[in-house]
Amino acid sequence: MSDADPTKNVDDWATGDEPATGPQLSYLGTLAREAGEEVPDDLTKAEASRMIDRLQRASPRTGGTGAADGGRPGDQGT
């Protein structure tokens, strides 16, 4: 067994460009509704994961600050 971090950067996912999964979209719908945001229709798995991470960090329900940083998933302010 390896001591390496099992999490893999979403940019390195082999399937990151595939459409988001049903469970991702369902969870995103809940988080986005609470944040007053909409979920884009054409998200990839990687984009959905980034959006979930961002909304979780902002959600008081998940221990976040309650302030979303905005932007489309994957946007780094460029």
C-alpha cells in the first residue's frame, strides 16, 4: 500500500472531459439552489467537481463561509 495522496487533480482525470454524472448534477443542483446559482447544462465531470468544491466551501451547511466566489467552474480569474 502506498502513502501517496489518493486524490487526483481533476485536470489529470482520464474521464474529466466526459459529461457530468447524474449524482454530480443532483448534488450540484442542491448546492446551487442554496447558493442562488444555476448549474450550466453542459458541465463535464471535471467542471462539476470544481463547482461542487467551490459551492461546498461557500455553503454554511458544509462548514463553508457562506460566500461563493462566483465564476464558471474551472475559471481561475483569467
